[in-house]
Amino acid sequence: MTATAPQTNPVRAASLASSDASEGMSYLENLPRKVVTVYLPLIIIMIVLLFPFYWMVITSIKPDAQLLDLQTSNPLWVTEPTLRHVEKLLLDSNYPRWLWNTMLVAVCATFLSIFASVLAAYAIVRVRYKGAQTVGGLIFLAYLVPPSILFIPLSTIIYAYGLFDTPFALILTYPTILIPFCTWLLMGYFKTIPYELEECALVDGASRWQILTKIILPLAVPGLISAFIFAFTLCWNEFVYALTFISSNHNKTVPVAIISEFVDGDVFRWGSLMAGALVGSLPLVILYAFFVEHYVSAMTGAVKE
């Protein structure tokens, strides 16, 4: 006489599985545990990230008396806010000109780098040839070369072509540090696009340029936005090349200008320095606020590959 195995009710099994899953996550429903594991780390991270901006804001609106007298005034708060530092920054200095120089250099260098990176990433990933992955790895290794080494030979080239102390000196040298990483980023995103779309276009008689402009690029918009944000941020904050290749006051960019113009020997004009840093960071904050979702999705796609 053979014994038959007991049959399990599918509905009962599903209910048991769901109950086990709910029990597995039930520890998050406990308020004290949730405070320790979720809310407290988030609060600490927010304080660490936002405190520099808070310090810049209160320093830029503090009177000079409170900036220098730390014995009687609270360094973490301001009692008599003033806009004198911001007014001095915008009206009594060349800050608008420095801001325009930074924007011009960042936009031009970013578009130039994105154009070259798109062509390089498409050739490495979509055009199948021997040694493509090796070329991609070598391009990314070029990103690891520190700018402090590259600016020495680049300065010789800049002097030879008569580009010293002009915005073109920065527009043409920034791509040397932007193209490697942007190419690597776009390579990872291009790999997520199905090859079947490209093969169908080739069967229909499309050229490589048509495939790139009409199929690949429209599907890779999040990746392009991410590469643009990265390149624009790096151009906006770059210091070494701007300090080396630009000497005149009216051609300087914001990071170099606020350090060289608002520091007199060992005297730091902290109000104007913080006001310049705060105003200079606003374009990047606005840029990230509008495109942060595309930036995260593109970075995730690149890391997966």
C-alpha cells in the first residue's frame, strides 16, 4: 500500500509566503527601530550635506563685526543680517564678468566633449571590431591621469599657439579630462540599447550616421544628460587649469577669481568669499534639481554594464 504525499493548497501557500514576507519586513514597522535604522541616518546625512551651504549663507549675510568677533557673537547664527557683501560682490567687482567667463567655458567645453564622447562610445560599443574593449579601457585609464601632470605639457602647447590668457585655452584643454569619463559613461549606456534595432535599420539601408542620430541618441537621452551634468560640473569647479592658463582679471573664472581677488595676503574677506561661492553654486544646484532623475538612471545603467 503506497502512501500519497499530502497536497498543498496553492491559496494557503501564497498566504503563507506573503505572511513570511510581511514578517520579514515587520521590523521596519517598529517605530523605535525605524528611527534608529532610517530616520537617524537620514538626518545625519542631511546635516553633513547641507551644513556647508548653511555656513556659506550665514557668513555671506553677517556684518564684518560679527565675522571678526567670535567671543560675543554666535558663529552658527546671525543677529543683524546684511546684504553688503553680496552688493559689494556684484557691483564693486568683476564678478558678473567672471560668472560669464565660467558659463561660456563650461558650456563650450561640455558640448565639445559630449560630441567627441558620443562618437567614441558609439564606435567602441556598436561597431564591432577586434580590440574595442581594450580601446575603451585605455580611454578610461586616461581619466585617471591627474591634471597636475597634464597641465605642464598642455601649457607648452597653449603658449606655442598663442592661446594663453584666453577662454580658448580652457575650452580646448578641459576636454582632455572630460572625454575619457564621458566616453566610459556613454559606453555603459549604449550597451543597454538592443542591437536588434540597429540591425533592422542596417537591413533597411540606414547608414551609421542615421542610426546614431535617429535611433541611438534619442534612446540615450538620459545618458547624454548625465554626461552633460558631469562635464559641466567639472568645468564649473575646475581650478588648476584656470589658475595656470588665465592671468588677467577680466578673463578669470569664478573659482580662481574669488580666491585671488578677495584674499589680500593673510587677510581673508570671508563675507565676499562666501557670497561668491554661494552665488557661483546656484547654477549647479538648479541644474541638478531639474535633471537629477536622468543623472541617477544613467549612472545606474553605466555601472550595470
